Amino acid sequence: MPSNSRLSVSAVADLDHLRRMVGPDPHRPGPARGRLLAGSVPVWAIIGYIGAIAGSTEPEAITDAVIAEAAAAYDVSDEAVRAALLYYEEHRCAIDSLLEANAAALA
């Protein structure tokens, strides 16, 4: 993980714990389809929401307030959103591709 990452500065739990909060979608395999294990919320959905409210998915755009708003919107903990963000950092290309394909399908 990049040393300038917001997660490395503000994570409330160790990275291994956050990684254990995300698992595969049993019906749609692949790195773009990771889901929060508690609640089965797709990581891509949280990341898409964060991008919409923050204007970017770059770490410097994602404030504690953005994390709190995403947590409230998806009825998950701030820690779960941080787990989704960590997963996104580690699978950015796959998730960005899925979000772009979804946007193109709506256009």
C-alpha cells in the first residue's frame, strides 16, 4: 500500500483485520466483485458512492466525513468503509473498470 495512503494514517484497525472484512462474491467471481462480509455490500458500490460524493476516489479526497457519510448510506461501520477502501487500493484497476462499464451501460 502506498505510504501516502489515507488508510495508513487514519485506519482504526490493523490492515490484516480490514482485509478479513472483505471476501469474494460467491455468485460473481473476480477482484472487481469483492464484498463486505458483514452485510454483503459490494465494494464497487461503496467506491462508486464515495467517488460521487467526494468528486474523486483519490486518497486525498476521502475525508473522515466522506467515510462517515458512506457508512451511513450503506448502514455499515466506518471501519467497514475503510476495509472497502483498502480492498479498492489493492484492486483499483479491476474496480475502476467495472465502474466505467456500469457508467457506459447507463449512457
